[in-house]
Amino acid sequence: MLTVLTLTLCPLLAGDVLLPEGPAARAWANVDPDGPVSEEWMESLGEDAQAVLAHPDPWSAPETWSAWSRWLKSPERSPSESGALAFLAARGGRATDAWGHFATLVREPEVAASLMPRLLPGRTGALSPSKPVPAGALLRPVPPPGALDAARGVVGPISASATFQAQTAEVRLVISVERAGVEVKVHHLSGGPASFRVQLPELPAREVRITYIDWMRQETRNEPLLVEVKPEQESPVHLFGRFMPRDEHLPALPEGRLPTQLLEAGLWFEVGPEVVPTPLQRAAAEAITGCLGVPGGARSAAPHAPSSPSEGTVITLEPGPSGARALSRIAGATEAWLNSR
């Protein structure tokens, strides 16, 4: 379990959010803590933006990939597009990318103020950032900036926190990451009782295998955990997820010039032989190849046929969560490559 709660890395405070020092904290420091929260910034994102950003699981919808591609390829990326990309990265399990996009909002406090509740405490798109969290709602807090280094043991435990309204209560959620795992503490500050669910986040190459509520081991594997707080309780509700290495190869794109094989023969996402790619896989392949400017798409694998350079770069998509993680990793690599141009 986490034995050190580190909120002393020269944090910058604005409103009711505390972040470790860094670009994201500097962007948040410009937010007026007493200013109203507006979602007008979404109006310039296109007609499909509201449905995409309000979806409880946006990356399960094919239209998300089309919107992501459009916002990412924008010749002069607007603050609204950066905010949307930050939200999608957060929902895709890419905390580092989410905070990176958030950091670009250093001169856009209105967008940052609306986006932050979707990162911390982690409201899903269907939950208004300016209204109390309703009973039973699901929160998906994003690991704090620097969490991956903490999980690797490069630095010590690192934390972030946010205060928010849940029903009639004021509560504070503190999320911390260290090498052993991820911890969430929920403190009741004032008001009446409240209840909601929290999904403990995972990190690249780290999965949550075992979860605890107040030191009681749970039977299920990283399912959302129910948090119930009451005025009379003195101790916070304590959630913990123990990290285990995830032994799988996730593809990445080169940092420099794209290889000739990729440029000429394309990028292909293959599912199993005699398996038809889903609309989601086709949409993802179209969006990624469109952003990279290379040919390709989604296709069924040829039975018993070894790949060759003339067939392009081939990525095999496993069914279920493994395939979704591969697409998420490639989306992150695509963003990094385009941002470096």
C-alpha cells in the first residue's frame, strides 16, 4: 500500500485542484477559482462533437475516430481542439497525452476550467462539470502528471487532488501513484452523505490485478468500486489497486521520418483469418492512416501467409481489451509524431 502521500512537489493551486509542479499545473494556475464553468468552447468543434464528448465510452464509437482525426490534423489547432484531444486521451487511458494537451491551454483558462473536472475527479462526458455528481455516477480519475515515472520507480509517489460536490456533500478525492500501485482516498469535507463509483486507472505496461476498499480485498478484477461517505466518518474511504506488469508488445511509431515501407506499402490492421473487421476497427484504421498520410486500412489476415515488406507494415489486432490497447497506443504515437512536425 502507499505509505507516503506526496503533495509537496512545489504544487500550484487554483480553485480546488492541486497538481504537482509542471506544465499542467502552470496552465491550471491561470484559472479563476471563482469564475463560471462554461462549455461554449465545444461549439466550434463540429456537429458530432457533442455526441462524441458526451459518450460514456467514446473510443467504442466509430465516430470518435473521425472526430479525433479531424481535430488532430487541424492546420492551426485551436484551444477547443486541444481540450477535446485531452479529454479523449484521458478516456483512452493515455494520462501523459491528456496532461500534455491540457498544458497547451496555459492561455485558455476558460477551456481549462471546463476540462479539469473530466480529468480530476474524472467525470465522464455525460456528467456536467458544473453540477454535483449524482448518486451512483462513475468517476474515472486520471493519474497525475508524472505517474508513469512513479510507477516505474524513477521517482517517489506522486499525487494530485480535487474537491467537488457529490449530491449534497463536499468531498475531496486524492489520487496517488507509486511503484506498487494506484491509491485513491475520498475525504468527506461537509454536507450530507454521498455515494458514487470510482474506476481505478491503469498505465501503459501496468495493469491493476487486485483491488481493495478500506484494506478489504475485492473478489472482482478492477471493477468500479463503490464509495460511500457520511458526515460522521473521520477517516477517508481508501481504494487501492496493486500494479502488475502487463506482458504484451504494444506497437509504436518512429520519432523521425516515417519508413519507406510504411509510406509506400501502407499501414494495415489485421484481424484473424476469416474474421471481418468491425466498423470500429475500420474507422480507427482510416483515421490513423489519414493522420499519417499513408495508405492502408483494416483487413482480414491471409491464412498461412507470412508477411513481406511489399505488404506494408502490419499490426495484428487481438480481440477484446488487448486490441483496444494497441489502437490506443498507436493513437498516442500518432499524436506524438504529428505534434513533432
